[in-house]
Amino acid sequence: MTPTKGWMTTVLLLAGGAVAVGVAACQTPDAEQRPPNQAAAAPEPQRPAPAGEPAPERTDAFGDPLPPGAIARMGTLRLRHNGPVWCVAYSPDGRFLAAGTAQGQLRLWDAETGKLVRKFVDSSGALFHAVAFSPDGALLASDKGKPGLWQVSTGKRLRGLENAGGLVACLAFSPDGQELALAAELDSEISLYDPATGKVARRVAGHEGGVLAVVFSKDGKTLASGGKDKAACIRDAATGKELHRFPMPDAVVDVALSPDGALLAARTVKEVRLWDVASEKEAHRFEDDGNELRSLAFSPDGKTLCSYGTVWDCATGKEVCRCKAQLMGGAAFSPDGKTVAAGGADHIVHIFDAATGKELPVSRDGWNGGIMREVAGFAPDGGWLAIQDGHICETTTGKEIRALSAEHDHTHHAALSPDGKALAGVGGANTIYLWETATGKELCRLEGHRKRGNEMRWALAFSPDSRSLATGDEDNVIRLWDVNTGKELQHFRGHESDVYFLFFTPDGKTLISCDENHATRFWDVENGKERREPVKLAGWVRAASPDGRLVAVRDENNRAIFLQEVATGRVVLLIAHVNANACVFSPDGRTLTAAPEFAAGPDTEEPVLLLETATGKVRARLTGHFGWFEAASFSPDGRMLATGSTDTTALVWDLTGRMRDGRLETAELSPDALKASWKTLASDDAEEAYRAIWSLASAPEQAVPLMKERMRPVPPADAKEIAGRIADLDSDDFAVREQAARELEGLGDLAEEALRKALEGQPPAELRRRAARLLERLDGPVTSSERLQQIRSLEVLEQIGTPPAEKVLEDVAHGAAESRWTREAKASLGRLSRRRAAAP
């Protein structure tokens, strides 16, 4: 099996260079009764530490540290990994649990609290099949990458195992700790290592094919093994002589010996057989629908056997109990036999009672499990957040308010209505559920799409007025539903492949759909007919800007993002060396989330990126998840971002670095700081400029007068003068051509429309070449410091949003209609107006 690498993160760069100070995670007693559209009562904020003292550590609801810049964590990190847990082991004293994953993480957990004790860091990205503690608990053996030994107390890798290649299936220490047995899929012999040196001490004949499992008896006198030759064997540990052989119908993927050595359990991928060793007779047989991972474990008293979360009575063969968690691999009894730890397909180390199968609070307390693929959205006031499987949580604390559940445990897709009153989620059997967020009441179920096999491929989009929901699936048909009644209002046919992305234009009159063949179609919502010819885009659409003008498109290799105009397919910007899987635009369209181009190892943090759409440059980097970045959603005011990850959690970030009690804290800037921030808006360094934006936005009483003084509407250009300059592009005089090109470039977007019209006919070759080059520069990232300052200053005013700030925006909006600055000022005013209308 091949490992999958994950996206990781680095640091959040805070506004104004300040340390992020947010709200401490806490429990709110009345949260269960409060409807989610009512703002959470803010807990006592954490204040900055006195000068010279470190800032107080901020923690989540479980008391675990939050990363810099994070406000809250939804779910818990305790006993959570970034991928399916394939192997687990209790330390000999029962205090700790070691667990390894398919994504190459090896962690040591406190068995009582579930807290992370230590990471075992390996640069390789290989997965784990096996971990084993030495009898004294000082060493941990693992098979990741190059199999080796770790010092448990420090997490330091001590040494590798000589000539131990890949495909290691099992590791087992002898009871005296003097030998370490290794079984490998491509080796028919069992290698026995000296743990002190990591060298092979001897080799024991094993099987006719690869060896998949090996274990010592408790007294160390015998060695049991299983392999691809469809047999389990017991040998004399000292001589390697075969003592017993037990035939099986398929390859033996796991074996276990009872503590007294009287019983042998052997497992294939379909069944477990229990044998009496002395007589070589089969005692019991149990069905097993597991996989090739190890999962057999005898209780310390030898009376019960665990396999994939089912505990069996060895004397009667009857089931004792069963754990209902999503188990994947690995099973280990605690030394006292009271609990069993097992690896979960949902990225959790599950601990359950060995007598009842009931999962213990240490692993059940956090409701989060599996990849956090969905961050459906914030409430209109930002007070709560809807995430995967219908969990609604307080933004400032991460505490769950309620869970909206379907008949199935997991919803594959989710979307929150713009007014925050309804949540849509896709459950099993291709059923779409609609819930009322304030009460958790199920409003209706939408059934009409043809049942297909891939439950993960769905598209959901609410209309801007929240009254209807558009849905698309593998049946290539788009359906429009009434949210209140569940009645189908309209359907749209025309796509030739799976519909996977939908969005409405801001007026709600047009629905835009994207399919697997990269075709984008435009539908009249009222009559279901196509409004115009479809547009072919460069790849898969991952996000649409709030104004519906742009889409973020993933290139075929997922190593770049194209920003393309929806109406024309024209590429506006190419952002290279990023991954577009978790793209989402900010409410003002000026910021786009992305992940790094390449995955790093499981222990290497890489950033979740905030990209400036005007330049394609990185505005900020966020650190906190230890898994891939999978989902994101901005708060309606753009000041917070929620991100979901394969680490099973969601984090809420303060993007301003200046929030207190859920609000942007006002500041007073010195005259020098005010001027410096204004100047920095023109900087090529997008990160510095982003800090300056929030610095100015936090000082409205100073920033607005400054901008009123310096911001003027763009005067219209002389159409005849522009036409003359375009004609000069074909002048016989080189100097005239060069001067015309410089003047047209200086006019920027004021000349854009005229340049495009000039190319529509049959212009001379030189004119065509120069006009095309000018348009290419206009279509690309903004590089002019003056234009950058203009665009970013509008962002500051929109964030301030006061009447004086709006007045400055209105003045700018009266400029030349062709100017981008004019258009963006009008767009800012429109967003502010809609935000006021949506305010509770």
C-alpha cells in the first residue's frame, strides 16, 4: 500500500506586528439553550501581558494550546491523528499508548487523559504497519521508512535495523528484551535483531512465502508466525525448529498466542481461527471482515480474544462485546486487561471497556473524527459556525451548541444558507437533508437525483435570498428546490458529465454550473433554459468570487491556480506553486485561500496560504493543523477564517491580529505609524501590506481623514486621445511607437476597452503585437505601486465601514466608469449595503 502525504502549515503573520490576542476557550453554561443565531456571550478576554512578559497561552475547551492567531478549535486533538490509525501498542506499565498511521505519524499518548506526550519525528513519508514497546518500556520499535528503534523518554531515533527494507509487516520483542523479531512480506525468513546494535543476530526459517506476522510466547521459548503460504506455525525460539503447523484457507495476516501458550489465534482477511496448540485441533472459528492489518490480542488472563473491536470468550467462542467505533487496525489490551485500544479509520485511537465494548470518555469526549472536509459557514453575525456532520459551534470557544443529524452518521457535503437559518447536507442513499439551524429540526428531505455510486460527488448552492437550493450530482442533472417545502421548482439539463460545482450570480437570476469536462454553463433560474453558450475553463473550478465574476480553477497537475473570468474564460491571473483543493474567496474577493504546491512529511509544518487576488502574492500564513488543509470559510466581515483538516479539527483564526470579544479593537496610531502604514499599502511585500491594512482599519478616526485627503476619483480619459495613441502603435517611427505604448500603459484600465476593440478587426501586425502585450500586462497581477495603494485603501475603508468611510468610497465611485478603482469602490459600497441589510 502506498502512503499519502499531507498538507501542513506555518505561522500566522499578525497585523501591525502585534502578538495575536483573542478570546480564551471556555465553557458557556447556557449554550445548549441559546439558538445559534443569537451571539454567544463572550468570555473574559485574555489581555496582553505586561511589557517584557510572554503572552499568556491560549487554550481550547480541552485545555490544549491553540496556535498563534487562532481563536478557537472545534473538536479536540487528543488521541487524534492525520490519517487512519494502523497500529497501536500499550506501554508495559499501561501509562502510554503508541500509535502509527497510514500518513506516517507516530505519536505517544497519555492513556488516561488522551493528551499528546511526544512525537516521534521521521523525515520519511512512509506509513506504519507495526509498533512495539520493549519489555522495560524504554524503547519503541517501528517499521516506518527504515525500521528502527526510538528512545521513548526523548522521542529520539536511536538506530535503524540492519538490512530491514520496506514492506515490514510485524515487529515483536522477546520477553527479556534481548531480541527483536521482524517479519517482512517479501522475506520467507524471520529476522531476529539485537536491539542494542540494530544488527541481525540470526535468521529463522519461516514460511514458503512472505511472513506477515510474528510473536513471542510469554515465556520466550516459542515463536509463532503466519504468512502467505496459508499457514500459521510455532517454532522453538532458540533453534527455529518447527513444532506445530496450522493450515488456513488464505494467507495468515496475524497471529497471537495466549499468555499460557495453550491457544493460538490466526487470522485471514475473512476469519479468525482459534487452535489448541498441544492437540493442533481447531477450538473455535469467528467471522472477521477486517483487512490485512494486525488486530489480534489476547487479554492478559488469556480468557478473551479481541479482533477488530470484537471481544470473544475463548472458552465458549461466544461474543463478549463489540465496540461500535469505526475501527481500522491494531488492537491492544491494557496490562490490567480492563480496556482495549484500537486504531480507527476515523483517525482516532479508540479506547473501550473490554467487558462492555463501551467507548471510554477519554476517546469519546471529542465528537470530531475523520477528515474535516466541510466548513459550511459562519452565522451572519459571526457568532457561530456550521461544520461537518451538522455540528454547530460557538465561534469564540469551539463549544458545540447542537448537532443536526441525519439517519446516517456522516454527511458528505454541507452548505449554509446566506441568512444562516438553514443547513443542507448530503446523507447516505443520495438523500439531501435540510435542517433549521436555530432548533436542529429537520425541515425536509430532497430526493430526486438518480442513485449513483459516488456519494462524495455533490454540488450544493443556496440562492442569495436563501429561499432555494440548487443541487447537482453524477446524473448530470441540476435541480432547484424550495427550501421551505422541499418541492422541486426547476431542473436544468445539458451537461454531458458529472456536475460538481454550482453558484448563483449575486442577483439570483442566473445559476452557473461546472462539470467534470471543465464546461461552465449559464442557466436562467426562472425558466430553466441556458442563457448563453457554455465556456470552457482551464481545469476544475474550486471557488467562485462573491460577485460571480471570477473563478479559481485548479490546473490538471494541481500545482497552480488560474483566476478566470466566468463570462469569457479569460485568464486574469496565474498563481503558481500552490494547491487549489481548499480554495475559497473572502467576502470582498480580495483574498483567496490555498495550500502549498507539494506535501511535506507528516511531521513537517507547511502554511495554509492567504493569497492576494490582485497580485497572486501571499498575504499571510497560518499554522495550527498537523494534517492536510481540506476546507475553509470566511466570516461575513472577512475578519475570521475557519479551516478544516485531516487532523479531524476545525480552527477559527483571527486574521486581523487585533480582535477582542469578537470585534476589531480600535487603536490609536502615532503620526509616523499612520504615514508608514499608508505608504506600506503600496508595498510589493503583500504580507507587510496586509498588516498595514488591518493597522489602518483598527484606527478609523485617523485613517478616514487621511484617505479622504489623498484619494480622488479617477477622471475620465479622452477617447480621441486614446484612439490616437493606439494608432501610434503602428507608427513608422520607433520612438513614437514606444511613447504611445508607455502612455497607454500609464492609462491602465482606462484604455483596456479601446485596446480590445482594436484587436477585434484586422489590425496591422505591429499594432496587434503591441496591443496584445499591453492587455497581457493589464490582465496580469497588479504591479504598479500606485494601483496597489488604491486597491488596498478601498479594502481599508470597507473594513472600517462607518458613514465617513462610505462617503470616501462614494467619492471614488464617481470616477471614470472604465477605471478598476471606480468599479471596486462601487463593489465595496454594494457589499456594505448588503451586510447592513443582513445584520440581525
